[in-house]
Amino acid sequence: MGVAPAPMDDAVRRTAEAEQPPPLLSGLVVGNYCHDVLFRDDVLIGESLGGAASFISNVFDAIGCRHGCIYVSKVGPDFAYSSQSLPAPFFSASSPTTLFHAHFFSSYSSEDVAYHGDRVLKRVHACDPVSPSDIPEGEGEGEGGTPLFEFGLAVGVAGEISPPTLARMIDVCRVVFVDVQALIRTFDPIDGTVGLVPLRDTGFFHLLPRIGFLKASADEAPFVDIEEVRKSCCVVVTDGKDGCRVYSESGVLRVPPFPAVQLDPTGAGDSFLGGFVAGMIHGLTVPDAALLGNFFGSLTVGQIGVPKFHHEMLQVPLSFPSQTVDVFFLLSLP
């Protein structure tokens, strides 16, 4: 017959339990959903759900790690994809859903396509920004305090993330992954054409030492000053059909691509980032996680809009630098 604990022992046990920090939520994803409309030679070729958060949630769902993530994504009353299987957005009564027009051309000059290299991207209108008060709160969190989330992703597409909002994310997340497009995009006041400004000239530069990873496309990389920024955080540059590069303070690593037939490049970098983060939180090394990101990026360009990942796609054997494993194996991990 067991012996009942002494009152003092029981009080000590309850105190110890009360002092244990609450378990961290798995992730926080911040960035608005949007409507993407695609044109080729000024002829409409497709309309789809867009926004980096939608592509990332799609990858997380395929990998099996969406559970526990909180999404802060705003849309307007005109949002056309609420019935789809994606995390519920926040609805704004005063603003329409962010809308982008992507113009592709059969032939073009470098002056025609802004920074994307293959298209002219225009923001037609934007939904409400994400304010610091939209980020979940908790007791005792903050700089130097206890984080609420294992990781965060700052993946704005239309200027909806401000420096105070990113700072708030850093306060509540153990590590933050940032897509540089959320920080350096500009929008022509007349026609909404998307451009870029140097990262150093934004209000985000001072926050770089507090983030974990910064992702940029090859077109965005010249605006980052990689040699300087990699002293503060890891920088991952996607090179499309050439794979990606991972820069750290100690050097650079090139990660090979996967072959793909491109139909629509929209969202490839977002799917890459989703795969990269999914690999990291499943315990892969940075090079292995980058290879997984390349895999999801290659699957994305072969479809228009947010891609559908079926079971057979995820059973392709991948030769990681440290092991050979298929994506289906990742689905079995806890």
C-alpha cells in the first residue's frame, strides 16, 4: 500500500509544476493571402489563390506539420478561396483582398520585366497591414523572455509587415525565418509595379541580428548585401533551375536543384521556404533542409497557382548530403 505524500512534499510538487513553462506552440506564420491573376501577352491565362502564406501552409500540410501553427493572414470580404483547405484568415471589413496581376511575355527586354526577370508584377490593391497587436500575446514573453512559438515565418507580399510587427514576431518566437520580399518590396504609386529597395535603406536592417534565416531570390540578392548580412544571420538564396546557395558567416554552400518543367514560377520561392522550414523543424541539417526546399520548389513550378501534392510525389527518393530518404519518410516522423 502506497504512502500518501506529506503536505509539504505535495506543496513543493505543485509549485514545481506551476513553474514549468507551458509547451511552445509549433509555429507562427504572418503574411496576407491574395488573389493572383496571370496574363501572357496581355491575355488572361489563369486566376488562383496566392500569397506566400498559402503556399507555405500547403507544404506544411503535405509534410504533416501544419497542426499547431497559427496563421495571421488578412483578406477582404471578396476573398474567393474560403472553402479551400487552408488556415482561416482574418477578414477585414474595410479593405478588399490583396490583388496582384502578373504579366508574362513571349519576348521581352530587361527593361520590361522589373526585377523578376520573367514577368511584370503589379499590386492592384492591398488589404490591411498586420499590426503588432495582431500577433498573439502571452504572459512573460518578449525580448529576453519566454517565447510562445518554436518558430515564426514573416512572409508578407504587399508591404503588410512593418518593422514593429517583425520585432513583435521576434519577441514571441524562438527563431524567425524571413522572406526578404516582405522587407524590400516597393509599389509604384501610379500602376502598382513591384520594385525593390536595398535592405539597408529599410527600417528592418537593425533587426537582422535577431532573426535566424533570411531567404532571398537571385533577383533580390543584390539588394541584400549578402557579404554584410551573413555576418548577422544565415542567408539562403534561391537560384531557380540552379538550386540554391546557403550563406553563413563561415562560408557558402551550393545545394543542387531538381529537374522541372516550368508552367508558372509563382510561389516557387514560397514553397521552397515552406520545405526548408519543414525540414529544419523535422531535425534535418541546414543543407538537407535546403535540398528539401528545392524539391518543393520544383514541384510548384510545374503547376499554376498553389500546387497539389499527391502521395506519389512525396515518395521520390532524395539523396541528402547526410543520408538518402524519401519525403514519405518525413511524414512518419513525430
